[in-house]
Amino acid sequence: MAVALLVRFWLYLIFVIPSVVCSIFTLYYFLVNRTFRKVLSNHVLILILCLAIFYNITDIMWLIDYYRNGVTFSSLRPFCLAWTYIDFAVFISITFLVAWASVERHILIFHQNFISTKTKRFVAHYLPMIIFGGYPFIYYFVIFFILPCSLSINNKKTRCGLTNCAYENGSTGLYDGIVNNILPIFSIIIFSLALIVRVWYNKYRMGQRFQWKKYRKMTFQLLSISAIYFVLLFPSMLLLTAYSAGLSNSTGADFYSGSLYFSYFVTLLVPFVCIFSFPKLRAVHTVRPDIVTVDHLIGTRKAGLLPAVQ
């Protein structure tokens, strides 16, 4: 599964420009439109898009430069550490926030009593975003800037070869693989699919037919984000965790290298899922009542058209 450097360069370059433009466009409507801005489910998406833009114009652009020249943009240790820190902290922060968004949808649709007061909204809405968004930055600051790393700078490797500073200690690498990668990925998949099942079950309880055509936008959003993380990120993280647990690094080395490269398409594709999942973003002044999204379900629940689940 080896991918030539020139192919890696062009694939990233082809995707990064429309991805950044899409992120900025979506973020613009979330921020300038008061209605979008006040919707609680959009708050975590705003954070995700901000981080994705920053990640794509730094880490991905530096990778593109590396794949074009065969050496890193700079071999200064502060730059290499900063690049490695951004790569880990921002990427994992996005993953945790997407995982939290998958959980929060259930709260916003089926358990609105959890956010009925300002205090409850802070505890059940704002505080988790602060924790899940901020935890990776603290964890990887300790890993890369406080704990010692014996690896030397090698400008012929991505991030100057400092990536393995996070895995020098076997237990640290195992923790990183399971807690920071595999668990959030499974959370995204399980809670996204569970939302579809819960909506279907509520329709069934009310004696109503579940019309897939009517819910296709919501289904597309949830299945797309689950597929992106399961197909693009899970294989490389599973192998990485196995390596930390003692599996020989030569086992599946080519597959790991290729799957790790494709895992970075997560931040390139997430903005497209956001924009194509919300009809209002594609036709701001057009309302299509036959299309149901997560936001529409939240509004439906507020109107009492979906029963509360205790």
C-alpha cells in the first residue's frame, strides 16, 4: 500500500484548497447568521471547523511541502516540536469533539431537560466542549515539551522524525492508541448509528412509518462521518496500538504507512460532510420541509412532536 511522494503531494494539494474554502464558507454562515449561531448543536461544529482550518493550513501544508521537496520545511528543533505538537494535539482535539458531537445529539434531541437551565447548559454543553477540546493540548504539551525525548532531528522524515517521541514509552503509546484514538472512533460510530435507530424507534412507538427519503440528509451526515473515521483512521490507529503493545514494527509496515497517510484526509473531508448535511447552507433562503437534519429533529423535539426518552 506504499504511496509515492509525488502522488501524496498531489492528492493533498487537490483536496486541501477546496477543503479550506468549504470550511471558511461554512464557518462564515455559522458565525454571521444569528439563527445558526444560537443553535447549540452548531457550537461544536464551529470549534471543529476552526481547528480544521488551522490544521489544514499548517500541518497539511507542511506535509505538502515535505512531499514536494523530500525534506522538512525547517530542521530547527523548535519548529519540528511545534509541528509535531500541532499534528497530534489539533487532530486528536478534532476527533474528541466529533465524538462529543455524536453524543450531544442524543442529549439535544431526547434529553433536553439536561440543558433546561443556564447551569445545566454549562455542565452538559459547554463544559464537555472545553474538556474534550482542551485535553489533547494539555496531554501532548506534557508529552512533547516536558517529558524527555532522545530522538534527534531528521529532516528527511515528516515532522523531523519526532513523531515517535509519543511512543518511546510503551505504556504511553498504548494509552495514546486506545484512549486518544480507538475509543473516540468507536464513540463516533456507535452513537451516530444509535441516533438513527432511536429516531426510527420513536417513529415506531408513535405508530408512524419511518420514511428514509425524508431522513436521508440526517442519515447521510451520520453514516458519512462514521465511515470517514472507520475507513480512514481506524486501520492505522489499530496497528499503531498493536505496535505499542509489542507487535513487530515490520508487520504490516507498508499497509501502516499508506493507511497513516490516508488518515489525514479526515480533516480534509469533515468540512464537506458539514456543508452537504445542512440544506440551509446550500440554499440559505430556501426551506425544504421534506428534508430532515439533526437540527430539524432538535426543533421537532422542542415542539413536542417527538416523545422524550427517559
